[in-house]
Amino acid sequence: MTSEPLQTPSASLASPASSASPAPSRRTVVAAVGAAGIAAALTACGSEDSSSSSSTAPSKGDAAAGGTVLAKTSDIPEGGGKIFKDHGVVVTQPSAGTFKAFSSTCTHQGCTVSGVADGVITCPCHHSAFSVTDGSVKKGPATKALPDKQITVSGDSIKLA
């Protein structure tokens, strides 16, 4: 009887091992993970391309008409400005009738600026501050001015050039 219980467990141990499918090789796992990563990257690129092409198409039509209309001059407060996130631009009016435009991306770590008031464009991430007049740094940690953007003012319309 002692030999039978020893054979039965060893037989049952052998059965699951023989009926289980073999584990995939390391090469198979690495290849599968790589293929999944490439597929995800291509899917992400594809979705960006389609969204950027749809946003580019209207811009081309607007360019023929002289640029994308951002706002009316009356929308931009004197000494302040307005942020146009979709276009990556901040339009300011440092003094009556003078309009300036700058990138809305903070030069410190790439956050989008969030406010324009009292002659200053502010970044919410690390509280850098920039001049509405020329985009220069008023308060760090940013060390570079906001880059200029080209706009045109025609009548009461402000257009991205």
C-alpha cells in the first residue's frame, strides 16, 4: 500500500505537466511585446495625423483669406490679453491700439500659460511671468522670453499671420 500512494501522486504530478501547454520561449514573449508596442505607436501616430490634418485643412483655407481670425480688437483688454490655446498663441494689448502676440508655451518647461492681467502673462506650473509688451521674463524660473508670433490687425479683426 505504501508503494501505491507513492505511484499515484507521482502519476498525478506527471499528468498536469504532460497535459499543460509548454510555456512560450523568451524570444516569443519579447517579439509579442515589441509588436504590441509598435502597433500602439502606429495607432497613436495615425490618430495624431488625422487630427492634425483636419486642423490643418481649415488653416489653409483661412491662409488664403489672410490668416486665421483670432479675435476682435475689442476682445483684448488694454494692459492684458487673451490666450488662444487651440492656436498656441497669446495676444496682448500693452497700450491702446497696440497688439502683440507670443507663443503660449512657457519657455521654462513647456506648460501653457494660463493668465494675462496687469501687464503680465503668467504660467501656472512654476509661476514664471512674462511682459505683455515684449514677452520678456519678468519673474523666473523661466530664463527666456516667450517667442513672438506674427499677427495682423485689419479693421477690428486680429488674425494669425
